[in-house]
Amino acid sequence: MFDPTLHSGPRITIMTRLVILPSQRFGALQKSCGLTAGNLANHLQVLEAAGYVAQERDEKHAQPTKKVRITPTGETAFRAYITQLKTLISQLDSPDR
């Protein structure tokens, strides 16, 4: 069975972006995912509750920013999810099907 936390289009997009670049500013992640700020925030809450991402406020600059990073647990879960998808696809492509 697929991980219900990851089995969502926007969350797959978010996790894919974070596997490629493990730590990103909220605004950059929002832009690359094509989500509204509120939509991204809601999906990040779900991913954070599962331990897949962490959010940190960076107060060092004049205008504070939020950074989002994938956790080791999140990367492991995402890679397992991708493996499940690859297995399913190979079964669909199998001539024995």
C-alpha cells in the first residue's frame, strides 16, 4: 500500500523538489511547486507531522525567512514510495500480465 502522506500530487512535487535540493526557502519552494502560500503551508504541515520535512525560521536577516528541509526519514520514505511506483509500472509493462 502506498504511503498516504506522500500519495498526493502536491506532496509528491514538494518532496521531489526537496530530494533534488534538500533545503530551500519557503518562497522558492512555493514558486517551483506552483502552489499558493496557503496550499504549500498546509501540505508542509502534513509532511512535518509525519517527520518528513522540517521548517525553520531564519531570523538573521532584516526580513525573516522560512526554510524547509527534507529529513532523513522523509528521504527514506520518498525513495520507498518511488520504488513502489517503479514496481507497479514494471508489473503493468510485464508481458505476463
